[in-house]
Amino acid sequence: MQTERGLDCATRFSELLPPMTAISEALLQPLLQAVVDPGSSRSLGEAKAIKSVKVDGSDVVLEVELGYPAASQHASLRAALIAAARQLPGVGNVSVAISTKIVAHAVQRGVQLLPGVKNIIAVASGKGGVGKSTTAANLALALSAEGARVGVLDADVYGPSQPLMLGASGRPETLDGQNMEPHIAHGLQVNSIGFLVDDDQAMIWRGPMATQALEQLLRQTRWQDLDYLIVDMPPGTGDIQLTLSQRVPVTGSVIVTTPQDIALIDAKKGLKMFEKVGIPILGIVENMAVHICSNCGHAEHIFGAEGGQKMAAQYGTELLASLPLAMSIRAQADSGTPTVAAEPDGEVAALYKALARKVASKIAAQSKDYSAKFPSIAISKST
């Protein structure tokens, strides 16, 4: 009798306790989708990055797919997702698989995509001497370090510098007698007019010859399944820039400048040129923003301060990075091993990798290219 009475009391006591929350995908989804992707500053729900949520008892298995390379951020993103899932009472083990799927994105209207290349990023400046080529090389290396397949096209026909910066030399090989094989340097696919002429040979070409050479380099190189092709543009807004803007499928452009007023004047012209031909401006890189003395640590803005920030605000775009004026960046580029390859875990390399993730995440947020999904129309002669 006491046993029955004891059971009855236990039953009544259990009824007073709050019910255990049943773990379900429906309850987990809002928690997971609210997690912010550190690379894009967007929620995973907004980016549609949560591909699947599976619940097995108290265990949860997540699959996340990012649209841009961010290998260095996977650990922190995984930790954030696990913490979010465990906000739900009763959640046990949480397994998170993070993958990357980079697709082709829309380019200028009427321009076909390049075979073997998903996205082309033009790195440009209105003025020479602002570190555009160094930025392009390190951006390419940073994208590669984050997990993408990357190539570099040196479009500066008159003053090619990528062969020296990336430590590559020699004539390109050809397997079919028509197309060039890209050089491989630090894991990048590279081509440049510098591989076809001697170092001391001046390219005394008029505009049409220079633009034809650029198109041949671009279209007669056998690029192999690239996620991104970085095009190191020549300075200015002349024939080569217009050709690239109007006839080459460019996904987006990055404008490199220093904070100096004289550099900003020309950088604004380059930005306006891309706007006029319908190429998205991904943002502005302020190079040589600050110099820190290697002896005493004093920080000095040699070329002025906040010029890139003011330009970005003026034109409604983003300041992607402020990069330092450092002797090591120059020395490493001159030696053929740019900073991201020379010191991959260093502070400056981290700045370039953050720049790469911003550039790639902005591309991932753009409209995708659907031209390959449209059927081709063939007209046959009726009999």
C-alpha cells in the first residue's frame, strides 16, 4: 500500500516538473541561422549556408556550405555553431561539417565567361607606384591559402612585374601548339608578357597591339578550373583598361590607392571607369596606410591618413583593408616570395587573408551566372 502511495506521489511530482524540450530541426534552425559568418558579417540564414540539420536522439549533425574560401575561419565558425545548438536543452554531441562551393557569378551584359575560369577580379589603380601589383600577388596567395584555386594574369604589358614577384621565369609551354600552359608559382597559375620577352626589352607598342597581346594572354592560356583569376591591371584608364572592361568577363574590381591626395585623384578615375562599364566595385584597398618604425615602434602616416576611408564613403563602397608600409613586404616581393607565402602565419599575412575573405564573400553575395543553364538554339535547314 505504501509502495502504491509512493508511486502515486512520484507521478504527481513529475507532473509538476517542466517537460523536457524535444530536440528537433525546427527548434534548432533559428538558433543556427542566427550565427554570424565572420568572413561576410552576414547571418548563415541570410547566406543560405545551412544545408542540412539531422537529429539522432540528443546528437546533432550539421552541414554548412560557404560560397567563398575561408579555411582559416572554419574552427571559429564550427565553435559558434556548436555553442548555438547547445542553447537548446538536451543537446548532446554536435558534429559540424563545413565545405566550400565557389560558383561563377554574373559579369557585364553580353560578355561570355572564360573557359576554365569562374570569376575574374581586376586589381586596378589610377596611378603607378601605389603597390597594386604587390597587393594583387598577395591577394591571390591569400585566396589560395584560404582554399581556392587561383590564377594571376599580369595585364601590365608595358611593365610586367608578376614574374619577378612570384619567382617564375621561362617561356610558357604549349601542348597543342595553340594554347599556352600557365606557369605554376606558389600554387598559383600565372601568365604574363614578361615570360615572352627579355627583362630589358621595351614593349614599344601602340594601343591596339597592346590590347591584342592582352587578349591573347587571357584567352590562349589554358587556365585549369580556376575559382578566381586575379588580373593585375596596368595603371591608368587607357586602351588596355577599356578593353578589359568591355570585352573580358570581370566579376568585380578592387581599387588600390595610398592615402595621398594625388593618388586618390587618379584612383577615383579608375573607379568611375568601372562604374560606367557596369563592373561592380568590390571595394578599396588603402595601401601604405601607416609605417611602424622597426626600431622604436613609432607609427607614422607618411602618405596621410584615412584617404581610402573618405573615398569609400564618398562613392558608397567599402574600405576592404588598410595595409602597412613595411620594408618586409617590399623585400619579400622582390625576392619572388610575397608576404603571404614567406610568412603565412604573420600579422601582415593575416591582413591579406582578411582582405581575401572580404573580396570573395562580396562576390559570393552577387548574382550567380546562369548562362550555362540556358539551352543553345540550333537552326537546321528544313528538307
